[in-house]
Amino acid sequence: MDIVDRMNKNMGPLMTILTPVALLSIVPVLFISYNQRPLTFYLYLMGLVLFILALVVTVIIEVPIVKQIGTWTVSTLPHNWHTSDALVGEKLCLN
């Protein structure tokens, strides 16, 4: 599937750089706001935790799905490829 290959080639290197930079950019705000602005500190800390949670979900669930889709060809498409729960349910063992 050409579109999956193209998206992987475009997004892979970009996200490999942007994700750590985004995570590291939160750290100085946490240090600066720790004693001076407690509300800012806790809001940014919550944002950091949610960012890490989103990263974990991406790595554990979404990346394997994209890798599986990347192996498909027109002749090997599953019969229910168009339903969103077909892959997610399989990945989460809900079937």
C-alpha cells in the first residue's frame, strides 16, 4: 500500500525528532514554575503525563497496526479491512 509507505517515510523521521523535543521542552517549564507558580507546574505536569500516555498508546497500539497494514497488498486485504474495530479489536484482544 503506497500511501502507508509514503506516510511512514514522511512522518517517521519527523516524529522521531519532534516527540523528544516536545517532551524535553516541558522540563524547563516544570523547573521554573515549581516554586513560583504551583498551578502552572501542576498543569504542565499533567500535560507531560498525558503526553507520555499518548506516546505509550501510540507505540503499543497504533504502531503495530500501521506495521500490519504496511504488509497488506490489494490481494491480501482482509475482508473486513474497512471496519475500524477489525484491527483495533484484534490488537486489544477484544475479539
